Amino acid sequence: MAGLFFVLGVYVLFLFPAGLHVPENFRVMFGVVLLLYGFYRFISLRIKQRQTDEEE
């Protein structure tokens, strides 16, 4: 899921179709939020994996 959110954020920022009339500020803001959320999910997954490895 982290990868999906990251890819979706890149899509919204750089590859969003021009035919859809979305304000640029909203598109950029939404893309950045998706990128940050994907990064957050990846980091939290890595932390949980390390904790699981340390417990074993």
C-alpha cells in the first residue's frame, strides 16, 4: 500500500490529465499529501518489522 500511495502521488503531481479541470494548487497539495502518506506508511512498516525481528 505504501508503494501504491507513493505512485499515486507522483501520478497526481506530474502525470495528471489536463482535460480534468482541477485547480493546480489543489492538485499539488493532494499529490504532496499522497507522497508523504506513502512515505509514512513505508517508515511505519519498517519500524514494525524491526520490532518484530528484535522480539524474536
